[in-house]
Amino acid sequence: MNTNAMINRIKKIIISPATEWDKIKDEVTVNQDLILKYVLPLTILSGIATFIKYAFFGIKTPFLGTITFPIGTSIVQGIISTLAPILGVIIAAFIINMLAESFNSKKDLNRAFKLVVYSFTPALVAGIISSISFYLSWIVIFGLYGIYLLWIGIDKMMETPEDKKLIYIIVSILVIIVTVIIVSIILGTIFTFLGLSASAVSGIR
């Protein structure tokens, strides 16, 4: 998927999701390409924007004003912003596919990947925009539009019957949110540990 195709997919899945899900359903796309050619470019932009925000513009706080962070900390935040959504999408797709039969839905890992990846589009776009400026942080609300995309897409992608649709979507949303949070915490902990370890080694030397 080239840049023009990706931008076109983003616009269409947001503006006309019903017809776009029909196209997505019949597309032959491997899971690796969905991650590397769609999710990764968006999370890289988010990571770069996060790094710039932390290092040069800072984070506005109610009592302490604007706080900027060291380059090392800013790089770590940028990496977490890049990797957490990718790992979250992958894990969530596997879990949602694994749960499919519990909701009388079709078990299909590729379709589960498509469902999670494209439903996550508003959150990925909002993450990039909100990282650019404090005054644009409200845009994260746009990420909730992904719930609507999930609602429209789940019966098309997973062939979920109407009476199971609501509960499957609720479970899917919880899986996506919890997965991304847990991955972010784990990555943050790993980088913090590595940072502390590096500091300790430097101190010994």
C-alpha cells in the first residue's frame, strides 16, 4: 500500500465506512502488510510528533506550567507511541479472533486483523494530531469514532449475528483498550529499567 492508497483508505473508512468495509472484506491482504504498510507509518508519525512535543514544546500542566523533558526521555516516549499501538493491534486481533466462535462468529485471523487495524484508524490519526499541539489534544475524542467503525465492520468481517453483535463489540473494545494499556505499561517499565540500569553502570564506571 503506497502513500496515496493509504490516505485514500483513511478517508474512505472514515467518510463511508459501510461501503469501504465491503471492499476490505474481499481484499487479499496479508496481516504483515496491514501492520507494516498501514499501521507502522501512522505510528511512526505519532512517535515523531510525541518526541518533538516532549523534547521541544513540553507538556502543559495545571500547576507547574509547561514541562519539557530530556532528549532520552523524549525518545523513549516516541518509541512507546510507535510500538504500543502496533503490539496492541496484533494481540487484540488474535484475541478477538480466538473469541469469535463464542459469539457465533466466523473465526478468521486475517479478517480479525482487518477489523482491528481499520477500526483503530481514528485513534491512530487522532494520536498524531493531538501530539502536535496542546491545543489540539481534544482531538483524541475522535478516536471514539472507531467504535462506530467496529460496529459497522464486525458483522461484515466476522459474520457476527445481530443478537451477538453488541456483546462481541463490547468485549472487543475492552480487549483493544486493555491490550494497548498493558503493552504501554510493559514498554514503559522495560525502558525505565534499561534507563536505570544504564545509569547504574555509568555510576559504577
